[in-house]
Amino acid sequence: KNGSFQTLFRRTVAARAMSSSGASGSPYATLAVTQPAQFITHVEINRPEKRNAMSRAFWREMVDVFDELAGNPDCRVVVVSGAGRMFTAGIDIADMASDILQPEGDDTARVSWNVRKKIAAYQETFSVIERCPKPVVVAVHGACIGGGVDLITACDIRLCTQDAWFQVKEVDIGLAADVGTLQRLPKVIGSRSLVNELALTARKMYADEAKSSGLVSRVFPDKEAMMAGALEMAEEIAGRSPVAIQGTKINLIYSRDHSVAEGLDYMASWNMSMLQTDDVMKSAQASMQKKSPKTIAFSKL
């Protein structure tokens, strides 16, 4: 019982730390990156004074962070959240107006070419999350607007608070969402009609509907409870074989975009080498001894 209490106390303290900005000394202007527990990295959107609006610096820094985490053996799971009163208000229109409204180019072809390059760069901001082999748990509180939906649909596990709400806002500002929502949200939510409704009307979706539709898997009463839950979930994932966990994420995403037969063929090719890890024997022995995988010291990957 004492051990359980200590674990709960540690998670609560870590969750409180995660719920507040850890930006002191951060090399990033828009993100706070910390390690609240072994093998777990917390990436916090950290512009609370701007409602975590996504500036040009944010788009660059997200790519830098996730490119680094993808190959970092000390990171096995990533938790993403937002500082302050809400997860994110979406793109910072004032900061990005020149990119969107005043593209460079001498004629229509060159202007269009440059606009396409910028859109592709913005798309990379969230594609890098999906491409990262480490599972990403995103924890949403308050508003998740516009680009926030693009972000969370690129993550692997989505959690939210009871006061959270989601909005595909782009049609309200005269454009079609172009950095992932229209491509990933239909894969996340089973109802194509609901996806179309959200994207075409820009109405708000609240936590209970987000849970029932499959956008999120768990709803928590408040941010502190959510961050404790996110940390607990991340610890469960980080305690498993990194060979198994990263292989699972990669194959889940591959199977989403391919037929069953193609997915099975890719899985066979994947595991013909990955099954030759010592992690399988270690995990099997722990299971027979009724021990948690978290008791195993897996080698870094």
C-alpha cells in the first residue's frame, strides 16, 4: 500500500509540474520540453499569453523537437499538452499573415509555387509527429481550435478534460483546412457524415461528443487529473519493450493506409528481424513469473 501511495504521490507531483509551464531555460520560444519521468518527454505548447496560438516559430520548433525525439534513445513516449487556460487557439493569424496573404513571386506560377512550399512546410509540422516512432499521447484542456485539430489527429492517443472543446475553424476564415485535419480526421472518427459536418459548419464539438465519436479515448474532470492520467499511461507504454512499442506504432499507421493483405505482408517483413530481439524472451519470462514488463531493464533503442 505504501508503494502504491508513493507512486500516486509522485504522479500527482509530476502532473502538477506538467500542468504548469516548464519553460525556464528552454531553448525554444514556443515550446517547453521536459522529462517528467524516465523515458518520457513532455512537449508543452508554451505561449499562454497568446492562448498558445501557433506562430511561425512554433511550426519550425515542432519539427526540430520531434526530429530529435525520433532518434533519442532516452525518449520512449511523448506527452503533448498546452500551458495556460487552453490547449491552443490555432494559428496565429497576425504573425503568419505575411506568409499567407503576401506570398513572394513575380507571376502567378511563382507565387503559387511559393505558397505550395509554405503549405508543405506547415504540413510537415504535424506529419513529423505521426512519423516519429515514439507513441505520442496528447492531453487537451479548454479550446482546441483549427491547427490544434490538425495537431491532435497526428497523435496516437488523445485525452481531454471535461471542459475541452474542438473546432475545425478554417472555413470561418475563408479557407479549407490544409495541414492534416481533412486527411486524418476521417481516419479517426468512424462517421464520415460527422466529419463533413464539423469541417463544413465549423461548429464546436464538446468533450462528451468527442469521446462518443472516438476523437478522444478518455475524458478527465480537470487538467491535473488528465496530466496524471497521461503520465500514468505514458509510464505503462515506456515500461514495455521499445522494439515492440515502436514496431506496433509503425505498423498501425501502415495498416491504416493499406489493405489488410498489404499490412500483413509488411508485418511479416517487419517481424522477421524484430522477433530476433532478446526483448521477446525477457518479456515471456516476466509473464510466466507473473511480473510486470516494467520490472525488465530493456536496452535502449
